[in-house]
Amino acid sequence: MPAATEPYLRIWHTVKLIPVGRVASYGQIADLAGLPGRARMVGKALQAAPKHMQLPWHRVLRSNGHIAFPVGSETAEEQKGRLQSEDIVVLKYRVRLVDYQWQPDLAELLFGLAF
């Protein structure tokens, strides 16, 4: 596992801020973490995150609202179940972002995302 680099720490911090019942896209997390255009890095950072951090990785989706794992895979099923346990509707492994996407307010942007 790679060391916790500064960009990874920023990504992990941002993912921790996603509220229960909300989702964000990989690209949105990258943007909010000050890493525009680094959506793939978000996926790698989530994969490298220490288990003890208990990141809400399941709240991060593709930009179209789809779960990124192969349909029917154990991880996709786990993510789907975790989202549904937060009352997020998942149809065909997709979440309607218009209904559930996290839109941080100004206070969250100024204070929660401060690095």
C-alpha cells in the first residue's frame, strides 16, 4: 500500500465529510479536495485507505450516478446495500444524482474543507 500522500489525505478528509444519505462523484471529490481532473486518483486513494479510517467509500459514485464496481460483484452489492441502508434509492446500480448528490454549503466549503 502506498504511503499516505498529501493528496490522498485531502481526498480522505473530503470523503469523510459526505453526509449520510448523500453521494458524490469521484470528480466532485477531486475538485473539492483541490485536485481538479484527478477523479481516478480518488478511486486509488479510496482503495489505499486504511481500514481503521472507516471512510464512507460507498457514497462515492461515477459522474453518471452508477456504482463503479462490476454489476453483481460482491463489492457492488455491498455498496448498493450500504446506500440503501441510508435510504438512498439505487435502481439498476445507479443513484439519481439530482436527488441525492451532496451540495456542500458555504460553511462546509470554508471550514470543513479547509486543509
